[in-house]
Amino acid sequence: MKKLISNSMLLLMPFMLTACGASTATKESAAKIPVQTDASLGELRQSAKTLFNGREIAISASAFSESNRLLIQRKPVRLPSGQVIDTGVDEPPFVLELFLRDGECYLRNKATGEEVRLVEVGCEAK
Amino acid sequence: MSRHGFLKPVAIALFTSITLAGCGGGGGGSDDNTSNPPNGGGGGGSTGPTYTAGVYENADNFAGRCENPRNYNDINGNPYNDRQGSILYENHFLRSYSNDTYLWYNELPDLDPGNYNDPIAYFELLKTNAVTASGAPKDQFHFTYNTDDYEKLSQAGVSVSYGIDWALLQSAPPRKLYIRTIEPGSPADAPEANLTRGVKILQIDGVDVEYGNDVDTLNAGLFPSAIGESHTFTVQDVGSNTTRDVTLSAIEVEYDPVPIVDVFNTASGKVGYMLFNDHNFVSEDRLFDSVTQLRDDNVTDLVLDLRYNGGGLLYIASELAYMIAGSAATDGRVFNEVRFNDKYPNINPVTGQRLESTPFYNGISSNSDKYPGGTRLPSLDLDRVFILATSATCSASEAIINGLRGVDVEVILIGSTTCGKPYGFYPTDNCGTTYFTVQFDGVNDKGQGGYSDGFTPMNEPSAPGILQNGCYVIDDLSTPLGDINDPMVAAALNYRIDGSCPVVTQVASFGVQPFRGSVSGAQTVSNGGFGSTADMISQMINYTDPHKKAD
């Protein structure tokens, strides 16, 4: 009986390990957008807006064309006179990350971890 | 949500006169504001905090106690820390916060918060009335933003615009508005627009620029807020006596922060030229590549054009200063050291962190897209640099001047007096308004700073600031930037030969006047944006210096 159980365990072991492997997080890979269309840019902007709780973010068509990371910063501070100044305090950028997971393209707010799946954007591995 | 005045730069022409009329004699305890008690509680007689002259409670006791608490979330989806309070609480917060962190707190009037029913108007009075040696207000950087507007973001280096950088040479009637630069590939650069640097703007959507009262229309045209927004400009081309109309539609324009890099081959060696317009995140890689190019071209001098660079990230300024001076001059030296008021000699009163000076960073940050964090920066190893400047040269750009002179790199200033901002602040949100109040200044390795009147070329007629070797030259909008015939470039090249300057025949006719944008009282501008103050401070505390850790 003991031998039967131990043999059974040996037989089951590979499957158990496979099951373990299947339950761990799927790998992500950095992505970029080689070709930007109006639809994909619109989705990108809307998704970024969602990830920043409804705030509009100016994003150009070249976003993610070279890098899987997009640095977001506040718009320039202007004195009432129109003079552009800085605060003297270096604020860290917000970072949007583009990545592939299970063949799907996602946009993520690095600070909050929130992510949005993209359907119009054509991602490819970076 | 509370809304504040939506004011843009052209509005200063009208708004300034109104503000000045209303706020004279703010010092010494007197005030011109209504004596009506604020909503939600009067001056000590009912619910709410009470005022005792000379006694300041911790600002945290009043923070977030709002007349109109916000019931929506901040940029990260977290609720604002607002609770029901009153204008009285808001005013008490401003009083305590200013007394605690304002750089010149001992020059502040002690005004009963209960006597003011508008926190912004109250805040406008919480500043020093002292003047600099030139007679200008010592504090020219005291203002507010509607926090909702302050929370507007953009991809680094991108903005909704036509691709035009405006030169508002005179903000009060008769106003003078010109095109300062045009970004290649932008709507303004289109052949059908046929616009160039130096074009004069006469009307915007039918409103006269010179004397028009409809500043909202003028502002809306100058600073479109939505993609596709169109406006019509009546323009006068350079050298023309006729006018024409041009309609432009805004798009998301990507600005190159280093648009021109060139080398002048002179009889006495190669001189590099670099136009640098914005210390933003995008500029780091651009500067790295540009200086690498100039180094590989074996330049023996550099003309650094900062005439339109209003500042930005200080660490970028530090990196550029290193790239100019090199290791021998900068290793172990201080680029910039911040100083708060004497209550906080060692600790940052806003973040609670120990004060640390900014070195001359010699490695690229972890924000770089092209290079691994820590990659050694290229350097030109120069013992002098020619910096082209105007009154638009400000903040981090002035820190470059100050930082280099602190390590005995000669800065030869060509142009006109810089804006004069050795100061900084932590924009602070309370109840939907973000307050900017001067909290620290910066000094170099020698402890030098205090350039509140700016840096001034040696022979500038008015000479209000710290004098630097160099020449007073007007920025001529009729010549292309970086051209060898550009008066400022030509002056730098000539000075390099024999130390001489062009004869000063005029003080700003055509071309950029020393446009010192002095601010009288806080005013509200709608532009720019970021997250809640608490979140920002949290990020600052938890922020890993990009030079200490690579991604």
C-alpha cells in the first residue's frame, strides 16, 4: 500500500508541478506601438484618461513608438504674467507602461498598478 | 467644485490694474478687504478657530477643513482629504502654513483670518512687501492655481497647441505680441500658414490685441485647450505693411527641447552652439546626444542658448552644468543647495527629510529612455561658456549660471537680464486651490545666490542684477535662431575674439524687451496640473533619486 501511494505520488508529481506552473503569473513583456492609427491613438488617450481618474492627458502619436514607457508630467507652470517657471522641486514623472500579456496589449499606470486592456492598439514586443 | 478666475497672460493687462488698486498697503496690519466675517464662522465669536496675534497653531490643525469639501477623487483615484470646514479654517491654514514655511516669514503681516471672506484674497496679502536693490518686489512668485487645472498632465514635451511660442513683449495696452518660435512640423509650420519667427499678431478672432478688452477671447486663441480647436489670427509679416488672416487648429505638438545643435568653424577654433528650451524629461537624452556630438566635433567653446528657457527639472540643469564643465571642475562640488527659513536649517519643513545639496550629476538618470541609469555623461571640459539669455531665462536656467560660477567656470552672458528666481516652493493644495508661496532659495558651491534681480550682462544700461561678463544685446525676432547673423550669436562670437561688445544704440525697440513679469499679488492662472499635494509629497518622500538607483 505504501509503495502504491508513493508510486502514485511519483506519477502525479509532474502533473502537480505543471499545475503549479499554470497557476503562477503569466509573463509580461515590454511592448511598443510600431504603427499608430487614429483609432489606436484615441484608445490610448482614453485609456490614459481612465488610469488618471478622468484627467485628460496630452499624448502624441509617437507615444510608445520606441519605448514601452511614457513619462507624464504636469503642464508648465506659468506666472500670471505668462512667464514659464519651475517650482524648484523636481517631481517624479508619472509613468505609463505598455506591455503584452498572453498576447494581449495592456496599458498600466506604474504608480497605482492599475491597467487597461487595449484592443485597438497594435502592440508588438519591444 | 470651486472655480477661480480663468486668467491667461494677456489678461494681466486688465487684471493687474484691478489688483493693484485693491491691495495697496497690505503691510503693517492694515488691509483693504471687506470686514464682513467669512462664511461658516466669524472672527472668534462662533464655531471655528480663533485668532490670537502672534500665536500660530500647527497648520495641520486646519488643513482640509473646507468651505466646499471636494467629493471627487484625486489623480490616483483617492479621495481628497477634505472635510467640512469653513473659509475661516482655510484662512487659518494659510496663515499658519505661511508662518511656518514662508522664506521670509518674519516679514509677513499678521492678519486676522476672520476678517477675510476669500482665502485667495487673504493669501495675496501673506507675502513680504520688501523690495530688492533694484526696487522690484522681492517676492514676485506668489500666486495660486485652481487645483483641478493644476492636475492637468501631458506626455513629457507635448502640449496642445499650434506649435507657436509667443512673445508677449508688452502685456499692458498697447500690447505687443509676436511669434517667437515655431516648432517644425506643427500646424504653424505648414506652408499654407506661411508663418515665421517675428510675425506680429494684430487680432485674434477679431479682437484687437493692442487695446482689446475681451481678454478671454485673446487668451483662448493663444492657448487652445482642445485638439482641433481653431482660431483666426490677423498677422503682419516681418517687413510687410499689409495684414492677412491665418486660421490655425491645435493638435498635440511634440516639442524638441534641443532643436538646434551646430558648430561654428572660426579661425580660432570650433565653437559649439546649442539651443536649449526646456528642462523636461525628454531633454535629458537630447542633451546627452547633443553634447556627445559637440564633443566628437572637438569644440573648444560653447554658446548655450537659454534665451527662452524658463526652467524645469533641476537635475537636468545639474547634468548640463556637468557636461559643460567636466569632472575636474565639478567632482565633489555642490551644484545647488536649498535653504529654507531659519526655523529649518537642516530639515525640509514640507517633506520632513534631511536637507541634501544637489551635486553636479555626472551620470544619466533612470528616467532616460535611451541609456541605462548611471551611464556616464559626456563632457566638454570647458572653463568658460557663453550663455544667451533674456528675461525669459529663468529658474533652472539661472541655476546653471549660478552653479557654474560657483566652481569658477566663467559664464559670459549675452543678451539681457534674466528673470531673477533663485527661489522655489512646494505647490500646496488646500480645499481645491493650489498655493505657491516662496519657501526656499538656492545657493552654489561658494554659497552664492540671491539673484532676485537676475543676472545682468556687464554693459546693460539698467543693470539691475548680478553683473556677469558679457554684452547687452536685444533679441532680434527678425533673424533665425542660431544663425551666425543672429545678433546674440554674433555678439558671443565677437566677444570670444576680443572681449568687445556691440555698441548699445537702443534699449529694446523691436525684439524682446527685458520682459520682467512682476506679479503684484497672487492671481489665478488656469494651466498645467498634477496630483494632490499629499500624494505629491508622498511621492517626493518615497521618490528614489533617479541618480541613486537605476531601473
